[in-house]
Amino acid sequence: MQPNINGESNSTRMVKKTVIGISVLSAIMSTSVSAEVDARSLCRETALLYAHYADTNQQANFNALFTHDGTLATSSGSRKPAQQAVDPSRPARTSRHVATNHIVHEQNGQLTGTSYFTYYASPQSKDGPLPITDQPAAVGVYHDKYVITAGVCKFTAREAKVTFAGG
């Protein structure tokens, strides 16, 4: 094989081009995978904040988790939290949302998710421990739709489907 003017053979140049091509492809793929992982992480964080803000009575922060037209559908009806004013007269209560098995899917630019929840509630509000009844108030699954704008994930829709209801 004849070397070129730089003293490289054709096979050396071919190996270099292949290595460069693989490096570029790898960088493109890792950027795409990284963006998808980041989107999923943002959506999971939004779902965790939903439980935290609901349980700590942070109504304004809770409402801000939804887009302006975002809906929340529960057994008590459907509403648009972002369009609701914070109600300071809302009675205090104690609740805990336990969310597990959170899966976020991205397909055709749409982000959706599901997670299971166990919901404990008491009309009492106090600093000390409250008695646990024989069962949670509800157990079910959330079906979510998300949108990410400017690095912030919000619900466009969240539907809570109760599988088991406490007595």
C-alpha cells in the first residue's frame, strides 16, 4: 500500500474515519438517551412533589404542578388546580400519599406515566401521631400526562383510579 503525503496508509485512514464516526454516533446517542432520562426524572419528581405538597397543605405549590388547563380527576370529580385560588379557609387535615412503581413513557414526543398510590387520611390535624385505622382510605393507580417547558415538568392531566377503597 502506498502511503499518502502524511505517511498514512489507506487502511490507517479508514480506521481513523471509523473511529471518528463511532465517536460522533456515540455522542449523538448519549445526548438523546440523556435527554430522555432527564425528562423521565423531571416527571417522576413532579409526581413526588404532588404527594409532598398535598400532604403538607402547600396549595399554591400543588396547583403550580399543573398546566393552566391541566386537569385532576379523582373520585370526587374533575378540576383544574392551576386555575383555582388558594383557599385559606380549607380545613386542616392530615394525609399521606405513598406512591410507588412510577413508570414514565415517551412515545412520539408525548410523556405519559403511571404509578400506584396508597392514601391515608384523617380529618384531624395535629403534630403528634394519629391512630392508624384498619386500612388506608384508598389504594389505586395514577394515569398521568406531562409536558416539559423550560426545564419544568407539569401535569396536563392526572387521573386517580381507585382500586380499593377504605371503609
